[in-house]
Amino acid sequence: MRSSREITGRGTAPWDHELEHRTAFLGVESLAGYVINTGNARVIADRSDGFQLFPVVWDEHEQSSMAHPIMLGNTIAGCLLGSSTRPKFFLSRSHQALFAAYTKLLNLAFSADDYVPLDMVELYPMPLPANQQQFLTHFRSRVTQVMIHNQLTVGKAEDEVWCQIEKDLLQYQMQHA
């Protein structure tokens, strides 16, 4: 596993309700990447805290953030990432317990094949989300081309295109680091 891809999201104002159109690849430079690499949940209480112990790429409205790994034993499928416009939102024990419960429920959404042993996770830095858009804009047409050319199902073609986009982003990051 070299990166993690945001696959779904829900928001309240000032964010859109549906966040699927905001797909991004996250790497070691992100809080999600840190949590996936370590297998440990993390809270960043306040954006304005001076020195940060954990990496995070802040959205313009984010003031606090939490990420919790989606794990089965020593394997990981990703993480649940939460953001708030309010500082210290994720510090309450009740918010953290609810977040952990939602994460456990997410295990039902993944098959055994979706989990990777923690020792096989080696996330790399990814470009900022704004720099990724040029690679994501023609996703559907690329999927269609791969389906026709390789005679694949939609799901298999999407997987192939996502892998190619990840490779392109990693190469872009290496050239622009």
C-alpha cells in the first residue's frame, strides 16, 4: 500500500453534503496516512496549536481533525477521517467513542481482500489535493477506454485506472518535491 484514496464523504456547511466529487489520494504527509502507517487513532485538537506532532493538510475551514484506523487484527483497510470547523471538537470522550464505534461498523463495508497487513504498508508523500485534479478530471473516459481495450468489467477497469493515477501522482510528486 503506497497511498490511500478518499472514497466517500459527508459534510455539513460550509462543506458540501456529498463529498464524493472531492476524491484525493493521501499519503504519509496527511493525518490519514499517519494513522494508516501506525495503526493508531489520532486527534489534532486545534489547528492553531503551535508545533504539530502529526502531519496534516488542512482544508480552509478545518479547525480540528481525528482519524481512526479501520482494522481487523494486524491488517488495515484504511481509516475514517473526521474534520470540524470547531477547535477541540474531537477532545470529548463521547465524540471519540462514537468515532471509534463508527469505525468498527465500517469493517462491515470491506471484504477480507481489502485488508493489508500493517507491515506491508509503506505510504509515500502525495501531491496536495489541488495538484491532483489534473490527474482525476478524465477518470470516467479513462475507465471506458480501459474497459473497451482490455475487455474488463467496470469494477476491474476502475481499479486499473486508480492504480495508474496513483503511479502518475507518485511520479509527479517525485519530480516536484
